[in-house]
Amino acid sequence: MNTQEWIVNHFEELVNKYTGKYIAVVNKNVVSTGGEAADVEKEAVSKYPGEMPSIIFIPRKEDLACLLIQ
């Protein structure tokens, strides 16, 4: 399972834990979180040099409901 598949498979858990934040995932682990994507990426790259973190925004539950209705 690659990182993207891991994110999809754990999306509900990520929404419950990191709602409204950016997260960085490296090797199927959340390695950084925060309110600004650039800061999250910088911290992840600093912690894991040579790795390419996946940076994603975890929407709020109410935002997900709006997306599903449209």
C-alpha cells in the first residue's frame, strides 16, 4: 500500500483527529500538522530529509457534508 492509498484508507480517522489542518504523511505516518501548508512541509522535510512528504488539507466534517450534497 502506497502513501496515497494509506491516506484514503485512513481518511475518516484523519478527519476525526486533524480536522481543519494540513498534514504531512511520510511512509504512512503523519509526521507534521499545522495551519499552513508551507510550514507543515518545511517541518516534514526537515524531519525526513530525502523523503517526499504528501501534504494534504483535512477538511472539517461540515465541509465534507457540503461536498457530498453538491
